[in-house]
Amino acid sequence: MASKPKRTIEERLTSAHIAVSNATADPEIQTLLAQYGYGAEKMAEGRGLYEAALQGVNDQTAAEDAQQQATAAAVAAEQKARDAYQALAQVARAVFARDRSPLATLGLTGAMPRPAAGFLSASYALFDNAVRVASIRMALAEYGYDEARLEGERALIEAYDRARQAQEAAKAAVQQATGKQDVALQALGEWLSQFLKIARVALRGKPDLLEKLGIRPPGARTSGKGPGGKKAAGGAEPAKTDAA
């Protein structure tokens, strides 16, 4: 279910808040609405739907923020992991330039994989075999890659693996939060749509009360000018008064 644009969501929440809050705060509106089925219980239902929708929007926003943070962490972790892989790979290729067998053992027969899954698999093979195979481990130790360093840089691969998993989990959380948000907004929208239709009937002839609910009274005009600032057709010129 697609999420609505944020501005539209904010406007819908604001409209609902105005309608429900002012309807329950004004005794005259309460009395008139109650005659058409919108008593305290029905209004409490509307308030509950509004609060659920507001919570859904807040949860979705929090989930998006968490996803952005998880993505930034994954990007940073990936850069460190790929740098560690490339450095060891370049040293190993130099050390074993005359013997291709160790390179095959380390998985260095081709270029560094670009897709994340392939890169992680190749990285674990590179660092694990560099430690596991004694002849390779001893040869690399002469060029700064002793066992402690190999294990330390393997930890960078693990950190990226975890960061990537966290990023995927954050993406799933956003999808779930967005779905809940949209369901809550739809329920609120359906309730509000019916409420406003009934309110127009219950408060007919009382434009001031309709405006309190955010309803423009029938025939209401916001300006005597049309688009572009021109005087609307048939509009009267403003009355002139003498200076005092």
C-alpha cells in the first residue's frame, strides 16, 4: 500500500484534529450533532482514530529515520571492509606472483565481487584461508599481515555483514510501519468523511459553527477577486468612504 505524500498526510491530520476537537469542545455543536447520532461515544471513536493515525505517522517517520541511519552505517562499514579486502588482496598477489596456487586458495583468481553477497563470501574466504593455511599465513606475516592483523581486519568484514543485515531489517520495518500508517489514515479518512457530511446537515444554517469544524459554509467566498488578482465577474467595487 503506497504511502501518501507527507504534506497531504499533515493536512489530513490537521483537518481531523480541528473537526474532532472543536466538535467536542463546543456545547452547541455537541447538542446538534448528538441529534444525528454523533454523541459522546461516536466522537470518542473519531478521536481514537485520529490518535491512532497520528501514532502511525509518527512511527513511520521514526522508522524512516532509523533506516537512514542504518543505511549510512552500512555504507561506512562497506567502505572499510572493501578497503581491507583490496589491501590484503594486493599484498597477496604481490607475494604469490610466481605461485598461483595460494591465490586460488585465497579466492583471488578474479576481480573483487561488487554485489554485497558475493563480496562477503569472497572476503570471508580470503581472510579465513589466510589464517587457516600455515604456509600462506607465514608468508603474509613477513609483509605485515600477521595472524592478529588478519583477524582484526576480518572483523571489519563481520561489521559490514552485521550493518547490512541491520539495514535490511530497517527497510522491512519501514514497509511495515508504512502499511500500518496507511491503514490508520484510511480508517480516519472514512470516519471523517462521513462525519463532515452529517455535520453539514446537523449545523445547516449556522456558518459560524461549520467553520469551527473546518467546513466552508455553502456559498462562502474567500475573495472578490479571481485568478491573477483581477476583479471577479459581476463583483462590486469596494465602497468608498469620506476621510475623517
